[in-house]
Amino acid sequence: MFLPSEESQKLQRSLLANRCENRVDSLLQFGSDYFFALFPNSTIASINSGTRSTWPSSKVIRLQGERIKRYILDLLKLCNQICDGEEDYVLPGESISIPHKIKETVLETCVRMLVFGRDLTDIEYYFLDEVGKALKIGAEEVYGVIEQVLYEERKAIFMDLKQHLSTKQKEVCAMLLVKAIRADDRVHPAEIKYFEIVSDLLEYNQARLEKFYRSFDMLEKDLPMSLTDEISVFLFKYLVEIVMCDKHYDPEESLFIKKIAEAFNMDRYQQDAILQPITAALMVKADLFQKHL
């Protein structure tokens, strides 16, 4: 088993949430220290209905910091519940003013909690969209964080997956990735990042890379490979993600995916069970985020 167990996923989510809380504490403390270094013994004034009131800056900043921490803690708890399958959710309270660096930290943590060892669902894309809006982060930035975290997580899984594959199997996996990227006879900018994983599967060895591209088409004869069901399903899902990452699912790409499913000995029921949730999630993702690009 190379993918993390459900228990490992829960532990990692807890670690991520704790790390985020510590990071937020550190950022708030730094901001407070910086403010009082510039404005020691200051007060903050407000005017309400013509009445002017003042409070010690230390009290205002402490209370606002506590509000921010409570809001973030509630948001991380909700994210954890969604990871466990909760679909009927409401974001915590009214959004408050939060420094951008803290907003970035919280958003990235939510994404990492959702993607560790699992696939993002359509519900979870909606959730991340709402989190971005609550934190007042633009859709393009939210999309960028999602894509970067997904890529890093998939890359980490491939690093572990390599330990379970022979040299020939690594080359065939690299061939499948390249064919997925080029399934529609073009390379979309969103697909370029996957070439790094191709190089990684071939150990970044220039001689092997050159030999790989010379014998590229011959590698297809090594399909089907003898892989565990877990690895086959992961690869199949990953190839679907690659062909659909440019927001299109062309006939050539559909034919490629069908051939891969057959090579992995997947019947129609198994294909649909994998394709339908991935397709639904990617359509929501495109509608929420990629239309802004």
C-alpha cells in the first residue's frame, strides 16, 4: 500500500492544522511586536454617532488577534469535517479583516488537508471557492494554490510509487504520462509541469531520457503492465486529470483513456466509478476557477 491509510490522513490533517495555528500565532505576534515598536503606548480612537472613544492599542490588537484565531480554528475544524464526508456545511460566522499572509497560510492549509492522500470532490471545490471569497482572496489566486498543492502532492506520491516499480515499469509510466500530455496533439501550458515527473521517473538521467524518447513508441507494447489494483487506479486517475487539465476532453483524449482502461483490465463499471466523480469535480473546478484565466 503506497497511498496513506485513512488513519494516516487524519493524523496528517491534525498536524497541518496545528502547524497552521502555530504559524498564525507567530505572524500575529510579529505584527503586534512591530506595531508597538513603532507606536509604543499608543491608543486607537473611533467615532460612532458623533461620539469619540479611545482604547489602548494593546487591548484592541489583542482582542482582534483572538477573533482572527477563533475564526481560523473554526474554519480548520470545518475543513476537517468536510474531509470526513460532511456535505451540509456553513462557513463560520461573518468574515473578518485578516492580514493577507495569514489568509494565504489558511487557504494553503485547507487545500493540503483536503488533498492529502485523496481526490478533491466537486463539493470540496465549492468549499474552497467559498473559503477564498470569505478570506477575500481572488479566484485566480485560489486556483493557483490548488494547482500547486495538487502537483506537489501528486509528485510526492510518485516519489513513493517509484519504490514499487521496476525500471521497465517506470519507463512505461513515463510513456503514459507523455502520451496523456500529447493525447490531443498539443501541449497546453497547464500540462508542462508534468514533464518534471517524467524526468523524475527516469532518474533525471540524460542518457536514459534520450534512449526513452528514441524508443518511445516501442514502450507501448509493454502494456498491460502487471500492477496492483491500487497503483493501476491511481495511475488511471492521474492520466484522466492530465488530459482534462486544459478544460477540454477531446475525442482523441477519450480514446486514449479508453485504451488505458482496457490495458489496466478495467471493465465499464470500474471506469465509470472512477471517471464520473473525477469528471464532475473537474467540471466544477473549471467553472469556478479556470473561467477567470
